[in-house]
Amino acid sequence: MSARHGTAVSTEAAGAAGVAGVAGPAGTPGPDVSGEVADAVSRWLAPVVETTRRDGPATGHVTPHHFGYVRLVACETGAPLRLTRGRRSLAEDAGDAVAVLVPLDGTVRLAQDGRGASVESGQLALIDLRRAFSVEQPGRSRVLFFRLPVHALRVPAVPLRSVTARALAPAGGVAALLAPFLLRLEASAARMPAAVGERMGGIVTEMVAALVDELTEDADTPTDTARRPLVDEVRRYVDRHLGDPALSAERIAEAHLVSVRYLHQLFEAEGITVGRLIQRRRVEQCAREISRRGRVSPSISVVAARWGFRSAAHFSRAFKAAYGHAPRQWRRRTVTEAEERETAGAEAAEAEAAGNEGAGAAFVEDV
């Protein structure tokens, strides 16, 4: 059985290839037969609109292939074409995905995030499909789009934004490995078994993630503008999940689609590590509970388990490091201090009342 792939479809005549929506081999969506390249790209890659032609919609060949969760969209046109993801198409969800653009011949003009790049044959470029972009093919061209989910890359949003719409020449580094690999993958897609295709999709994902890491290595420190909202969100996430013993920097990074390294960099300016933040917040919540007075006050071991401590010994060490006393000693001390404050307050109130009564009696005598 071949890899999950679609047959190359001419979009020059609507309906010439069959009925839209018919499934292809091994569960692959069927070929697009709308007659328009823009419609086919919108279906397989991301919602776009054609913005330049006046003599009718551009036609050509669009071929989808699947490599696990990685989708290849091969697009061939014989005339100029400009596809834009702007205000109209942004209203439609493109999914949580990015794409690697690889021109096979001709030059493609790509614009995103305030940058523009001319991507030539043999080069590649990254597109964040969730945001506005434009792809312009000035003449006959063949272009490959490798679409993959952002969450699989585990790349922070800020570094990803800094590397889109840049023409990457395969002269060295990860790009020198990725570009020829993608070309060979496209050439053998139709003959590749499904199981092998899924493995190849995983390799593509790892290589793209490595490419982004390489491109952002020198500029991976988050700015204050980008850092504060994410720091606040992480703090809220920590507070919501304190009771989970498995809460960790790795778990937090995964939930926020960032790398562990990036997460630690976020908190460098906070003067605390992520691990210490989790422990401090747990200890604070435990202290609040065990200081409750009366018979309804829960046991220390129950409180510790409720707030995510795996063992009483670990909790006791963490608590003593924070408050200078073991939990039981701290409970007795805080309860005693509270009782003393209440007693002192009551005595002061009684003395004040007695003083007010004496002053009243003296006033009556004076009158």
C-alpha cells in the first residue's frame, strides 16, 4: 500500500477529475476539483484569497500528500498568482499550523510579520499559517508547502515570529540538511508506504524545530514586552495546578507550547526558578490552611498532600526552609499568637469601655 497521498489534480476544469470530497487512498482526502488554485490551497493548506487576477481565477495542479500529521501540498501554476491570508481569510480558522515553503522553480515572493523575502529555487522559508501572509508567484512556478502542527514543534511564539518570511539558503546548518530532504520526500511520496511516511513526517518536524532553534539561538532572550504576559499566565497556571504532584517545568512548558529553556529564561528576571516558584506557592497555601484554628483544621499530612507534596518529609523540609519552623511548631506558634492577640484585644476593649463609663460618670457629676 502506498503512503497516504492524493493524485495530482488539474484544476483547469471543474469536475473533470470526479466528485469533490471523495476520499483518496488510505484515508487521504480526495482531490480538489473546484477549478481554482486558491480554493485548493485553502482546503489543504490554509484559507487564502486570490488578490491580483482580473481575467478569472488562476488554474493549475494541486497535489496533496500526507506523511502522518505532516501534509505536503504541491502547487503548480502556469501564470502569475498572488494568494493572501488577510482580513477576509483570517476569519476562517487555519488550524494550529506552520508551513515550510520550497520553490521548485521560479521565484516566490513571501511577506509576513512586516518582512518580505524573495525565495528562489533551492531555498526555503517559514510561514505561520495562523497569521496574515501573502505568497506571490510572478510567473510559471512549482511550489511545495509542507504543513505541520505548531504544537509538535514546541517552539515559542515569539521566536517563531522572528524567523518567518526569511529566505533560507541551504548553505550550511540545518537548512542544508532540510532542503534536499524535503525535495527527496516529495519525489518519493507517491511510492512511500504509509508507515514509512509517518516516520518521515516525524523527521520533518524534528528538523524544522531544530532549524527554528538554530535561527533564534542568538536572539532567544524574551523581551520585557513579550515576557510579562506569558509570565503572568504561567503564574496563574501554577496556582491552578498546585495540587498536581506532577507539576513541573516540563509540564508547564508543554502546556504553553514553549521550550523548557525558554521558560527558564522567562523567569530569570523574576529572581526565582520555576521549581522554586511551585514549591513556594505550595508552602504558602499549606501555611494558610494549617494556621486555621479549631477542630475543623485539617491534619498536616492531609494539607501537604492536597497541595501536591509527595511526602511528609519533603513538605517538612520545604516548610522549615520557608518559615524557620517545622509545620507543627509553626501551627502551635501561630495559633498561640492569634489567641494572645485576641485576648489582648478583648482586654483593651474592656479597658476602653470601662474608661468610657468613668468619663461619663465624671461628666454627670460636673453637671
